[in-house]
Amino acid sequence: MTFYEEPTNYEKTAISDLQGAWENLRGSVVEACPFPEWERLLFHIDDGMSWESMRKTLLLVQNIAARCEVPDAVTEWIGVVRKDLDTVLAAIADGKTA
């Protein structure tokens, strides 16, 4: 019987940066709560970590954050997620592996 061996090296990609940005955005909300709408933000951030809903959910998260007073760290991480998502989408549009 053969056992799957864990790879010993990983290639850093734009997708891994995007995943990390979503996780850091989530962490910034958890660290800063309670503030208005933090529970809604967490719900949608968790949903947004799925590739299928990422673009629409990020827009929703941005809109919720814009309507209420969120901590600066949350706003900054939303910007990082947007930048990283744009990088991934540009790489895919160029036919590159993100």
C-alpha cells in the first residue's frame, strides 16, 4: 500500500496571497469586534473565501463596511483582498497560472 507523501516545497502564487488576505481580513474583524455589523461581515467574509462567490461577496463586504464605521485595519485588509483578487483575475485573463 502506498501512502501519499506531503510535498516538501510549495510555490508561492497570487492565489495563496489572496487566500492569506481573506484570512487576515477575517482576523482583523475578529480582533476588532464588537463594532457595528461585525457579525454580518464575518458571515460574508467566510462565504467570500469560496472561489465561486468571491467577487460578488467582496463587493458586498465593501458595501457593508462603507455604510458603518469599521476599524481602519478592516478597511486596509479589504483593500488588500481587492488588490490580490485583481492580481489573480489579471493572471487568469493573461492565461497564466495564478
